[in-house]
Amino acid sequence: MALKNRENIRDWWWTGRDSTISDLPAAVLAWQGSNPAAEKLNHTIGLHVAKWQNPRPAEPIARIEFQSSMQHGAPFLVGVTLE
């Protein structure tokens, strides 16, 4: 699965310059809230859920890797659910 900024991932800080924190075509907002750092700047934070269909369901998934061409990106994975 390719992760694409503003398609199925985005910065988890919402500054208000964007349309909305939940405005992603290939992901849904799972959680929205705040923390002391965000409150100090009057920002919102949020996490999104993106679904991925294993193209080879008979083969077990051995690992998940992040690769980025961004210099300052820091993607993180909060959780995985298997069906």
C-alpha cells in the first residue's frame, strides 16, 4: 500500500489552514482531540484509519515497513486490525 499525503495520510496536527482535519479521500477520521501543546497553539490533532486489502491473502504478512522520500516526515503506525 502506498501512503500518500492528503489522500490516505496527513499531518496529525490541524492548524485551521486546511479545509478540515477529516477531509481525506481514502481514509476516515478515527479520533480527534487535543493535548497541552496543541491547546497552547489553538490547534487540533487527529488520527485517521486507512484500509488496505492484502493482494495475496494466502500469504502471511511478515512485516510492515515505512519508506519516505520526505526529509522531515515522521510517519507512525498506531494500530493494526486483521480481519
